[in-house]
Amino acid sequence: MKPDSTAHDSGGMRLKGLLRKEFLQILRDPSSLAIAFVMPVILLLLFGYGVSLDAKHVSIGFVANHPGPQSESLLGAFRHSQYFSPQRLPDIQAAKHALDQRRINAIIHLQSDFAAKMLSGDTAPVQLIVSGVDANQARIIQGYVGATLQNWIKQQLELGGHASALPVEADTRVWFNSEVRSRDYLVPGLVVVIMTLIGALLTALVMAREWERGTLEALMVTPITLREILLGKLLPYFVLGMGGMALSLAMALWLFQVPLRGSIVVLVLASALFLLVALGMGLMISILARNQFLAALVAIIATFLPAFMLSGFIFDIGSMPFWLQWLTHLVAARYFVAILQTLFLAGNVWSVILPNAFALAVMATFFLGVSRLMLHKRLE
């Protein structure tokens, strides 16, 4: 009993000393603190305020060959919409020139007989010309113009006493993101990218730096065990990563007013699980690379870019080719994005949370286990 107790106590002292060393190194290293706390603030401010997938105040040109009460009424409908900023243009040539110069994004063109056909009850065509440079924005503009026209037609029928002329009326209801703000969708996904960088990049850089300086080799010749080395390296950066997550969560809730409809306890547990995956990936990269530049390059290519491009953070996975959709199952960020967006926008939907959490647990076990097998207490 006494020898085991002595060994246990000495192991605890070694681990405590190693943890103290790592925390002191973090405090003395401005780059680690900048990646953990400054970078999340910058990214959240850039994406929260500078990046928007919403099409609002879209500049459109409005051309009426023969202006009249009907064309003015339609122009007023676009002016009162939050989605458009219409500009009256004298003719279609001037409108096409403005579209070529990208001063406007679309053209609403009313023919000379628009009012006459409308008053006679005939079909009065409205020509819509949209710039297709940004295909996604073009589709959004088409949908918004169609909705604005439908509402205007309904108002005209009601004013003329023909409200029953529209036999079907669509009653639209948006679930989970009722304000249809892209910020509520982007900010939770950005938390995934931030935690990927903190977990994988910091761990890869720090371990590679230890290899370069020879300090890790010095640890290898001490009585410290591999388990103590791994815990001493991972625990400080786990704390740092959770601190970055807490800062990102606070900004999301109080600065950007993103709703959190799920449990904050589930969010913290899922974040801890994903951070273990990121730490395991960073540790494995550092063991293979043993060079800071190479470790940073591999970490960005293997963790950051997939988290940004293939996680569903910005680009819809269902719209990707089939082979690329299959490839996304190897990206840990995909599962964490699904959990975060569900917790923030929908709530505790366990049919989404549990399978994705299980996938993260499997990946964390795999990366940490492989890292443990790859790290040998011998010099090569």
C-alpha cells in the first residue's frame, strides 16, 4: 500500500508541476491568448456585422414607359418594402446601362400598355431583369419581387371590391428563425470555427514548439509518464478553449441577440466534447509534424478549412455533390454545427443532438487514442 501511495502522490505532484508550467507558458505567450480571446472577438464582429446573407435594401431600377396611377402604386409598394430601394429611371436603355455598371441589381419594367391591360382585366405583364452575377442573390431577388407583386395585386383587388378573385392565399409561417436573420444562423456556426482554431491550431503549435526547442525530449527522460504528459498538455488548452467558447457565447447572446432556445448545460457539454476532438486532432498533427510551420499549415488545411467549407456553417450540405456530402461525415465540425444551430434556434431536439454527440464522442476517442499510441517515450 505504501509504495503505491507514494507513487500516486509523486505522480500527482509531477502532473501538478507540469500543469503549472503550461499555464505559466500560456500567460507568457501573447499569441496563445490572442488566438483564444482576441481572435473570437474579431471574427464575431466581422461576421456579425460585416457578413450577411440577407437581401435587404436591394437597389433596383423602376422603368414605366407610360407613368400613371397604377405604376405609381406599384412603385410605392416596392418603396415601402424593407427589401428594396427602387430608383426611377427614364427608359430601359438607361436601366440596362445602370445594371451593366452594377449600380442596380435588377430592373422592373412596365410596358406602355400596362395600365390599359390592368384596367380592362387582361393580363398585364411585368418584366423583371435580374443580374445573375451572384446566382444566390438573384434567386432571392426573384422571390422577393414575386412576393411584393402578389401583395400589391391583392391590395388592388381589395380596393376594387374583388377580394374573392384570389381563390388561394398562402399563409406563410417561418419556424426556428422567425425573423429570417442570417446572423442567427451564422453566429452559432462561427463558434464552431473559433473552437476548431483554438483547439487544433494551439495544440499543434505548442507541441511542435516543444519538439523544436527540445523541451519535450527533456521531459521524456524524466520519470513523468505519457499519461501525465498528455494530461499536462491537453488540460490547459481545454480550459483555454472553453474560455474562448464562453466569450463567444456571451457575445452571441448579449451583443448579437441570437436566441438560445435550448439548454445551456447541453451546449457546454457538447462544446467540451467537440473541443476534445479538436485537441486530439491538434495533438496528432503535432506528433507527426514536429515543426511549427508545418503543423500550422496542416492544422489549417485539415481542421479550419473543412470546418469552414464542409460543416454546413455557410454552405448547405444538401446542395453539395453526393461524394462531397459523404466526405462531410468525416468532418467533426459538421456534427457540432448541427448541435449548435439546433440548440440556438430550435431547442433541445434530442433526435438531432444525441446522434451528433455520439459521433463526436467516437471521433474524440479515436483521435485521442491514436495520439496516445503515436506518442512514445523514446527519442528517435
